[in-house]
Amino acid sequence: MSQHFTNILFAFSNALSWLPPAIVSILMLVIVGLTAFYAGHGASALILRIPGTRSGAMIRNTVSVLRRPMQVMVTLLVLLAALPAATGFSYEEEQNLRLFFFFLLILVFGFSLISMFRLMSEAYLNRLARLDYADDIMARAHQTQIKVLRRLGEILIGLVTVASALMLFPSVKQYGVSLFASAGAASLIVGLSARGLLTNLIAGVQIAITQPIRMEDLVVINGDWCWVEEITATYVVLRVWDWRRHIVPISYFLENRFENWTHNSAAITGVVFLWLDYDAPMDEIRDMLREIVRSCPLWDGKVFDAQVSDCTDQAMSVRVIASARNAMQSWDLRCDIREKAIARIRAEFPQALPRRRVAFVSPETGAKLDVTDPDTLLSPPVHRPPPGSYMGPGSRADGRR
């Protein structure tokens, strides 16, 4: 079939023999390239009309993503096949064109691999998003692995593609070989300058495998509650509750300590502290708190307790713990418990509210005074020497030295 195609091209060249050979060859390559490009366009349009079955939808998505790269690849392949029939070029010009077409073909092929890799990862992530998980730890773990490894795969494919394309040209290939073979100092400088990039790339692989953080994990960094919004090959984007963003190198999470509140499970136990007076009836208040927690829709029904955890000379601290499905619900649950507990204590147990006690004691006997007697509340008299009786060290009572 290739011989038949070549014969057709030779017949086309002979029909235009009255033109300069170079122009005939250029015109032939242009016509062949445009024909192949639009033929690929028509073939992809036919594939996109496949009925909407599940497999048909996958084929349509694949063709839609790879439509332009495949058209360019088909065009380049046809041009390479037609190049021997372009007799208007010298041998050197034909070889240069061949290398140029191969160069473009390798670049387009690498771009097609990256697009296909991205399409498959997005399809898997969309499938995970449609699944309903009671605990989304597994889903977020897969999302983290896919996104980090996808970016690393894209970088690797891009580097291999560009390197393969450049190695086609002897001058560039020889330059690269001599650079790596003889320029030890230059390579050392390049290696030191790229140390941060390489460190973060390797850290990205470790993050994807060990997963100290995952997508939408709740972490505490620099005193801020943050959600992991995006994990790239070199840095992590953290979303703060007030919509600020922390941009952190990915190696930070392997070299520094941080808190991850959703590492093993999204469920978390929240703590509420209430300061009450010593007259507070703890049994009744504990029952009241249990009733309040059970009435909260954000409580997951697993953990509840109320205990006196501390005391001072003025009041005692009651610790209330209650579990929720995730950190945000735990925050809202604690606020709800605090508000309802304060309202119920004020209405039902006003004697349990914190108070300050003051005891009035006689300065002479140390006995407690009767605060109901107004006379005992007066300050005792202060005996001071008469004026002029004391003028300082060495003075006389009459005021003369």
C-alpha cells in the first residue's frame, strides 16, 4: 500500500513537471499534510457520534482529549511517508526535514501520553467522588496518591520526551555527551542549584506512599487550622478557615512536626470546659448535660462524659467531652453545648454560677465579723502621733534638733 501511495505522489510530481522541482515538492507536502489532517478530523468526528453507552462515553472522552494530537501525529506520519517522493529537495534538505518531522512527532507523542495519563486519573478521581463513603479516609488517600503521582508522571514523561527529541540532532547529542562527561564543576553547580527541586520531588513521592497528609486533611500549622487543598509535586496549598492560603514546600511535612486531626479517622472528640461554683449539684448538672448532648444533631452518639477536672479557690472546672463525625462538626457541636449549658444553668441552677466570696475578719481577734451589724463594718481607728512629734532620724519631740 505504501508503494501505491508513493506511485501516486510520483504521478502528481510528473503532472507538475513544468514547475520548479522544489516548489512541486513543497506543494505536494502541503496538499498531503492538509488531506491527512482533515481526514483525521473527519474520522474523529465520526467516532464522537458513537451512541451514549458506557463504553461509548469512554471512547468519546478519549477521542475528544486526543483529537488534536492524533491529527498532528497522523499528518506527520503521512508527511514522513511522502518525503521520499519529494525529489525537489537535496539529500541534506530531505534529512533535515525528516529529523524535524521526527522531532515534532516525538513531542506530540509525549504530549498525547501526558493527556491520556491525565484523562485516566481524572476518570478515576471522578469515580471516587461519586462514591458515598461513611468515612472518606480511603477516598482522600487515593486522591492524594493519584494527584501526586500524576504530577510526577507528567514531569517524568515531559523530561523523557524532550530529551528523546533533542537527541535526534547530532550536534545537541554531542554537546550533551561532552557536557556530562567533562564538565564536572558545571554539573556540580547545577546539581547544587537544583537540590531544593529534587528534594521536593523526592518528598512528593514519599508523601504519596507514606501519606502523612492527604487531600482535605485538617492540619494545624503555625497555630492555624488548615485544610489540605492541593498537593503538587513541589509544594502544598493549605486553606485556612478564613480563606487565607499557606503555600508550604512539600518537604516541610517530612522534616517538621505538625498536627493532623484526620489522619486515621475524620471522627474527633471535642472538649468543653464549664466553670461552676462549689454549690453546683453535679449529679443533676451531669444529667442535664447528657440531655443537651443527646439533643444535638451533630453528636455521633459514641462518646460523652462530664467530670470535674480541676478546681481553684473560687470555682471548679467541669469538663464535657462529646464526639462528632469530623472536626468542623465537632467545633459546631462544642459551641452548641456551651450555649445550651449556660442557658440551662442560669435558668435551673443559678446557685451553680461562679461567685466570689469575701470574708470580713476582725483585725484584733481574727474572728469573723457580723456583716449584718453596720458598726462592725467601720474601719478601726488609726493612732497617729501628733504633728511635729517625729521629724526624722535624730529629731526631738519639740521639733528642734
